Amino acid sequence: MFDVVNSKQSANAEKKTNTYFFADVETTIHTNVGEKAELPCLVYGIDLSSTVISWWKAGDFQEISLGLEARQHRFFLPRRFYEDWTLVIENTENKDTGFYACQINSDKLLEKIFYLNVTGKVPDTTADAEFLKDEELPKPTVRGDQNEARSSARLA
């Protein structure tokens, strides 16, 4: 009996220690203001019954997601396949620039760190045509003789 319990414990410990991040992904992401950014976090060997995946923005200590639930409307996890915990940020802003951590919370904490660089100015959404100039408009000119215009109107 002891050997069976020990084997189960060993199998569970081995299962947990085999959790890892896919290493061959870009960890520095560049995008422009207003565009979409994807931070690719691929996690293998997880047991979701005892593991929680979360995203954090470093510096702010701001939790972005816990499991599949994102805290802000511009942030979401599309989960295209089981191992995919990619963070997608829609309509990026300059304030989104910074370090992000994809965390595996199980018997130990594992993190993969990403750097997002958002560049550019906020696009001007107001067209020039919407502005009115404060200038005096020229007075309309009347061509021809006004009396002549009245006479022609009566004749018609």
C-alpha cells in the first residue's frame, strides 16, 4: 500500500514538474497606438484542476486575467487551442507599454515575461472639415438691374 501511494505521489509530482512554457515565442512585441497586440503564452503539461493561469502587468501589480476572465474590456484570451493562453490587447494605448507576466500558479510559480512597446500618437479622429472658421463671409452680389428683374417676373 505504501508503494502505491508513493507511486501516485511521485506521478503527481512528476506531472506538476513537467509544466512548462513553449520557449520559441517572441517576448518583445512592438505595435502602434490603436492596433492589436498579441503576447503569445503557450503552456504545456498543465492540470487545470489544480493550476491557475493568470496575466499581470508588472510595475502596476495589475492583474489582467485570472483563468479565462479578463478584467478589462480591451483584454482577452482567445484560447485557440488547449495550450494557448495568449493575451490579446485590442486598440492599444501608450499606457499599455511595459512588462507583462504570464503566470502558472500550481505547486510552484512559473512566469514568462513579455515586453510590449506601443509607439505613435493617438490618432486625431476629428476631420478638418468639422471645424468652422470665424471669418466674415462675403456679401452676395446681385447681377443686373433689380428693377429689370422685377419687370421680367411680372411679364412671366
